[in-house]
Amino acid sequence: MLLVSSPVLGVPEKAALAKVIDSGWLTMGERVRAFEEAFALMHEAEDCVAVSSCTAALHLILHGLGIGPGDEVLVPSLTFVATANAVLYVGATPVFVDIESADVPLMSLKEAEARCSPRTRAVILVHFAGYLADKDAWQAFASARGLSIIEDAAHAPGLKAVGTFGAGAAFSFYGNKNMTTAEGGAVIARDPQLLDRIRQARAHGMTTGTRQRLNSRTAHYDVTMLGFNYRMDEMRAAIGLVQLQNLQEWNEIRRILVVLYRRLIALRCPAITIPFEEPRASAYHIMPILLPRYVNRQHVVDELRAQDIQTTVHYPPVHQMTLYRELYPGTHLPRTEDFAERELTIPLHPQITAPAVEAVVDVLATALNSGIHAGTAA
Ligand SMILES: *Cc1c(COP(=O)(O)O)cnc(C)c1O
């Protein structure tokens, strides 16, 4: 089966894991610290905090900024549900904002302006599919209104501009992301005080960690804020250190595969449109395509699946999930809804070969032709 995404794991990861086990120190030790330093360096940041997931990272940033009940946070609906869930965790209200267009499925600045209220405190930008939001425009928007910018950078690790937009950026190392630690995440925040608060809140709000207490031979610690258990462990950090060494090369392979997909699809399936026609910085996390309205998507999915090619949809809109429909009934985001109805995500990861890309486009071309009839019949 050709999967939509697949982690690259091998002997170096196994060796790194074995070393951790031999060391006898399993969590929040020197490997977590080394991973934080290496990840920060790649993004030209002073420092970062490794955590248990991107969801935890988003929660910690909102918590660290003191966002809470009565506050509103602008979020896209074309994202993974965690982006909006994190806003609910701190008791604030997520306000869903439509995308710009089918070609630029990132949060619309114009719509964001329209959704601002005196209670708006922050905006969470998602670099959808790895493509960076417009930094200058969002910084102007946020500074004019005194809002914090939070980047949900789950799709865009490895890009230098990520983590420079505003208050902080949250990264994911889940198994289907550009690099993985199985479960895991990180926070980049340029304000050292905010990053300190996040570091403390990651481990129960305690003033020192287990390792520090071992080194300083004192058992004393205090708890000076409400914290969580969002720690990363040494096994994950060890895998992360290996993965990080490959991230730039993997992102480059992804880019080349996307160029090939774009060329072949334009040639063989001109009815398909591919978002982000204009070049922009990207970590090429996924390969989204938009089917023409007259084609039955399920038919295309079935045809690809019959040839052992997996597809997914990014994303079923968050505002249409039962939880969010019940919380915020009547939310209508026409461009997000249209995009989500036509979107199909085809395989993209560093182990895909050029012939595999050609095979996917072959099946797509055939499925599209027969899909017109399937669509008419439906
Ligand atoms: C994967 C993902 C998350 C959640 O990441 P976890 O590490 O699984 O918590 C959040 N936002 C986006 C956009 C994602 O793709």
C-alpha cells in the first residue's frame, strides 16, 4: 500500500533507543536538552521547549500568554481539531475564520478582520500543508490590534521563518509529520520570559526538574504556578535527534516530489487544481489536490484504493464536528466547506519514488474520466 504519509525509521533510531535503555535514565535528561538545543538552532531560535505533543505545545503557549475565559482566539476551521481544542482547554472561545480561497487555503486576513471583537486576544495561524502564511501582513494585522500571533507549525518544521511570526510556534512530531518522535512536540517562543513560563508549566509548575535536583543534591522544589505533565522522554528525544539530522533533506525530497506531481497532474489531469499555484516557502507536509465539482470524490478514492494507493482528506472542517456544531451552532464558512468537499490528499513522503508519483497520477487520470459518469449517476 502506498501510504499518504510514512515515517522514515531505521538502524540509527534503533541504536539511539538502545543507548537510552543502556543509560538507565529515561526521561527529561541530557537527550531532551540536546534535542531542544538542536531544534532551536535549526530554526535560528535562542531556545525551545520539548513537550509531549503539538496539542500540549498549543495549550502551553495559550496558558503562558494568560489567555482564558472571556477571551476570543481566531482559528482556522481547515485544520486538525487540536488547534481549536487548545483554545477550549484554557477556557477561551475559538472564533472560526474562513480561508482566503481554494488556491490559498490559509486563514483569510479580511475575514479575520471581520471576526475581531474587543475580546479578541490572539490568532492561531496554521501553515496549511507546510505553506507559510504571509508574515508581514499578519504582523501588521496583529500589532494594529494588540493581538498575539501563535503559529500552529505542525506542518512546517525546518523552515527558518517558522517561529518568528509572533508570540510562539507549536510543532508536532507525531508519526505522520515531516519528522517524528512517535508522539512529541516543541515550543519556540522568542520572549525568554514566556519560554520560561512554558518550561515550568510543562512539568507541573515545579521550580526545578528531577535531573537538576540530582545534580544539585537538594530535594527542594516549589510549585509557583498551575502546571501540567507535558514532558518529553529520553527515548523520544533520542529518536528526534536522529530524525532532525535528516529533516532538511527529507523536506527537499518532498519539494521535488511536489514539483513532479504538479507537472504530471497539469499534463494528465488538467481538471484538477492544486492549491498554492504561486510559489511560497513550504515544508511540503502533504499533497492536497482539488477535484472538479462534477467528479464524485468517493469514486476517485475507491479507484485509487483498488490500486493500493491510500488517500485522506485535509480536513473535515472543525466547525462541522458535532462538538463544535453544538457549541457554536450556525457557523458557516463557505470557502472552507467547498474546499473540504473537493479536497483529496495523495501520498507524499520521502520514501516515495518518481515512478510511484507517475502511477498515482495515472490512476487519478483514469478515475477522473470514469468519475464523471459516477458523479452524474449519483
Ligand atoms: C498533527 C497536528 C496537530 C496535533 O499534533 P499532536 O502532536 O498530535 O498533538 C495540531 N495541528 C495540526 C495542524 C496538526 O497537523
